[in-house]
Amino acid sequence: MTEVVRVSVGEDVESFSWPPRCARCGKAKPLKGSTSRVGRVKSMRPNLAGGMTMKSDVLYLTAPMCTAHAGSNELANKILEKSPLMLLLRAIVYIGFLYFVLFALRAVVDPKAIRRLFELGVLALLPFIGFFGILLLYWARKNTSVWPVRFDPDMDVVEVRFSDAEYAEDFRKANPDATDTDVTGPPPWYMRSLLWKVVIIVAFLFYMFRMTSPS
């Protein structure tokens, strides 16, 4: 059973105390570090050139795991990472999988559709990318044990998804200050920076429209 724990990262994420066992299989040794990263957009504002200036942070989190699972955890987290590149690649996979489903349904009705598919050139690869990409995403979901899912844009708090609830509870006990809900609790919706970012962007676009529209 998975569990998400909000953790205050402060200035030194290396100071966390981890349960002395692998988060996936429980093996006590030998252990090695499994490093994953998570990013956030900390600030975003219009600039004088008419575009947007964006500041981002990246956090690296290293959890001790056995040699058999440390590498697969890193790779799985990389596949599930919410970076712009991985979001784009996953979008291509989802589009390709939708194409694969539609093509499979079409092929049942019209077997000649298979021949026409290979007439599309490079686009013929799309359903295969979608099919195998979905399998890869499924593998990643099954093989991530300690996954920093989200870096809170308003607080120095990261949401860590543990695949083992007992391991998550032991992590809480080992880090009572960093996991204290009084410290890590999210702010109310009206104090969220995203809301005010949207307000600022809308106001900026409205101002630009008024400046460029004929009087």
C-alpha cells in the first residue's frame, strides 16, 4: 500500500534519517544511494520584452536501497519525472497509445488498415511507441519505491511517495521535525502562489491588450 509523506526539506536534505533497510524488499545490506530529482517553478513574472521570466528549483533526494533495487528505482523515477522533457515524451506516448487503440479497433473491422498503416511512413511508428511506452510507464509505476512526486511551489516541502506504508511510517518516526504536519501542512487555496500567478498574468495580458488596441 502506497503512502505520500510531506517532508520539510529546509536547506540540507542530506540530514534525513532513513530506515536502515531497502524501501522495496526490506533487505538490510548492502545498501547504496538511489537518487531522484524533483523540480518546481518558484516564480514566474512578465518581463519588459513581452515574455515571461521564470525561476525554478531542483531538489535531489537520495534514499538508501539494496543494490538490486536502487538502479530500478532511479530509472523508474526518471521515467515518471515531471520535467518538461519527460512530460512531452509521456504526452507522445499517450497520443500514440490512443492511436494504437483506435487503429486496433479499425483493423478488426477492416484488415486492410494494417497495410495502409505502413504507408504513413514515420507516423506508422506512433502506435508502437504508444503501446511500448504504456508498458514502460506501467513498469515504472511498479518499480518506484521512494519517489519525490512534487516540490511544493509555496513551501520548502516535498511530497514523497513510498510504496511501503510501514517504511513510510518508520521514516516519519525517524524524522519527526521534518514530517510534523504543523510544519508541512499546505497553505489554504487563497494563499497559493499559482492563484496569484494566474491573476498577474491575466492582468498583464489585459494591460498589453489595452496598450496595443486602437483608441
